[in-house]
Amino acid sequence: MNYLPYAVAAWLFLVGLYGVTSSRNLIHLIMCVGVIQSSSYVLLLAIGYRVGGVAPVFVDIPANSRAVDPVVQALMLTDIVVEVAVTALLLGLAVQVHKRHGTLNPDRLTKISG
Amino acid sequence: MTRKVRRVFILISAAALAWVFFLAYRPLPPLGFVHSQYGDLVNAITVPERHITDAVSAVNFDVRAFDTLGEEFILFTSVMGVLVLMRRQSDEPAGHHEDKAPGRTVPPASDAVRVTALLLVAPAMLFGLYIVVHGQVSPGGGFQGGVILASAPVLVYLCSEYAEFRRVLSMRLAEVSEAAGAATYILMGLVSLGLGGMFLENLLPLGRSGTLTSGGMVPFIDVGVGLEVGGGLSLALLAYLEELVEEKEQ
Amino acid sequence: MSESILGNAILLFVAAAGTSVVFTRDPTSQAIVVSFYGLLLGIMFLVFRAPDVALSQIAIGALALPLMILLALARVKKQGPKS
């Protein structure tokens, strides 16, 4: 009876959220968002895994072997691609913020200017 | 609100959230005992009916190919966003910083870095292409191979002077590659419409499992995605590199 | 049995590395920690039978993302403290 992956997923989410709320640098904050997102990888991985299952690649193994769930693995692949898209965009925004305001500290970004 | 007050609020809400997580995860079965009928179904049909030995590729590019089209365009849009954000605005001075101060030179990359990068360019390209075209046979596919392909321009940047970097790489080529890759995916969907099926229905001959030509449309889609991801990610990285490179030139 | 020990160990490593990503406050050193974290996630995917995901995680999490972060930091540094 192993519930460790669920605990790890919850822990990564919470610690990432703490990082986001207490961050003093937007680029540090973006990497904390990445940690939050990785909690979903751990959860999906735990859901797709099967005891005694093989990887879902049917080369050199009998076609009816018991394999882990490929559907959630495809979801994780999507998840990772979305992470790189989101991070690239957020980093671009952080560079823009620094260009406009000369600081990356969210606490000092109090003045809103159009 | 001071940082201290804020921290207290964060910790209280985090504790509440942890309790919610506990309630949500408690009904789940332990690791390794979750049972999904869809997973079993895909594993059962992937080799006999789709002739694809990598079940994850079968899900991504055949069973739910339409979803992956959307996923690909998320990346496409985000690359466009990065390019717009990184463009130099008209009201912005052309760059000023300490590296440009008189009497200061930017140190060149060390010979060890340059030789290593030079030796890695060709293997990285080859490995990327291998991963792209073997998507339906072994782990890998367009997304993974595309990312590996996008590492090649960075290696060229590491091992070359600015003039060579400009000669070898062009933004234009990366743009064309990205657009052509995205178009390939949609064209494959239109091909199946033309053959009398549904959008992205796999109607091409399925070939022999375990070979490069197996899986019908899947290898074509894989190559398209590989071009799109490779081109798109190169564009994003080049957009970040662009201004740094301009400095190096002087 | 040994397999579940391996799985638990890598999960704990991932939890520890994720925590250290958050508590590394300097973004430049954090980029290196993120790269290590991405590599650990890749190994975790490999241990739990997901080679496809492991490949893309290692390519993206351990290479592409830290590189992008370092490039963004270089640009921010180049813009100077106040523009």
C-alpha cells in the first residue's frame, strides 16, 4: 500500500505555491510555477503506473504483456509541452517588465502604467 | 501588508489546501492499482490494429490526433508571443550596459567549450532526426526530436564567431520550418478528408509493425511536429539570443 | 521489493529537489538547480515505465528550460538596473 506519490504531488504543489507567494524576483517566481506544474506530472505518473507493468513499447515483448497506461503518459507529454510554452511566454513578460520598470521584484511593481 | 503578515496568511491557507489535497487523494487506490479501461484498450489495439509499437505515439498521433493538433498550436502561439515580446520597441534605446563601457572587453568562449560544441553539432542533429522518424517504433517522436534539433543552433552559437553564426543560421529558415511543420499536420488531416474519411482519420496503408514506414499517417505527422517544434523552439531561443549576439558583434 | 524501494527513493529525491528549487533565492544558481530537478524528474519517469515522457522531460526540463532562463537573465542583466 503505497500512497507516497500522492503526498509528493501535494508537497510539490504547496511548496511551489509558497515559493510563488514569497518570491522577490519574477524569474525565481516563474521557476516556482514550474515546480507547481511538476506536481501534476507526479500525480499523473502515479495514476498511470501498474504493479508489474512494462513500458508501453511493444518491441521484443509479447503483444499481450501487461503494460502501464499509455493514455496518461500521452497527457504528461502534453503537460510538458505546455510547461515549456508557458515558461517561454512568462520569461518574455518578465524581461518586458524589467525593461519598463527596471526591477524584477514584484513588491516594488506597485505603480501601474499604461 | 508586510511580508510577515503575508507569510502567516500563506501558511494558514497552505494548511487548508493540504487538508483539501488529503481529502481529494484519500479515495484514490494506492500506487500501481489504478485501473483504466482506456489504457488497456489502447495497449490491446496498438500493434494489431494500428501497427504502431509505441503506444504513447499511437495515442498522441492516431487515437487522439486532433487533441495533439491543438497542443501543437499552443506551442505555435506561445512562440509567436515570445517573438512579439522580445522585439525591440521603437521607443527603446539600442542597448547600454557595462559590457560596452570603454576599456572593457567581453571574454571569448574558451577553446574547450568551442571544440566540445563543434563536435556535438552533427551528433545532436542526427540524434534529433533519428528520434523524430522513429516515433512510431520506439520511445520518442516529433516533440522530443524537435527539442533535440533545436539544441543545434545553440551549439553553433557556442562554437562560432558572430559572422559564422549569422551565415549558418537564419531566422527565416526557422520560421519556414515552423510554419511548414504546422501546415503538414493540417494537410494530413485534409488528406484523410480527401480519401473519404474523417479529419485526421488514419487511412494510409499501415505497413509492417516495427518498421519506419509503419503506422500510416503517423510518421508524416511526426516529421511535421518535429519541424514545428524544432523551428519554433529555435525561434524562441534565437529571440532571446538576438540582442546578446548583436553585442558580441562589436 | 527492490523496485518499490527504488521508486520511493526517487520520489523522495524529487520532493527534496523541488523544495530546493523554491528555496534557492538567487535566480542564476536556481537555473542550475532547475536543470538538476528536471534530470531527476526524467529519471523518475524512467523508473515508473514512461520512457517517452522521460526523453522529453530530459530534453526540455534539463536543457531547454534552464537555457531559456539563463538567456532571459542575461538580457535582464544587460538592461541594467534602471532603464
